Amino acid sequence: MKRCRVIYRLFDDHEEKHYVSSSLDHQELEGLVEKYKKRKEKVYAKDFVKYLTKYDPKAEEVTVKDFYF
């Protein structure tokens, strides 16, 4: 069965909001964040997304916009 892609909202150490599309579930992503934090003093979204692509090659930062109708 094909995994659904999820959009996650991340806040990095710059306190900036970023959105990342990934097929990993919440628990898998949390595990990778903890593993990444052990190697890095600060977590920045752009660098984390590069790291994330080792485990989810299609992971990418996405832009989210409001749409009203």
C-alpha cells in the first residue's frame, strides 16, 4: 500500500515556521529529529530537510498558502 504524504509544520531554532512534506509518520519523524539533535547544537529547517531526504528521498519543504472560497 502506498504511503500518504503529510505536511508537517516545523519551527526551527530561528523560530521560523516551515512546512515539510514527507511520507514518514509522526513517530518516525520525531525519532529522526531526536537523532539529528544529538549531532547538531542548533536545528535549522533547511539543513534538517537535507538530512531528512536520506530517510525519505521525496521529502521537501513546501509553501502553504491560504485559499478562501
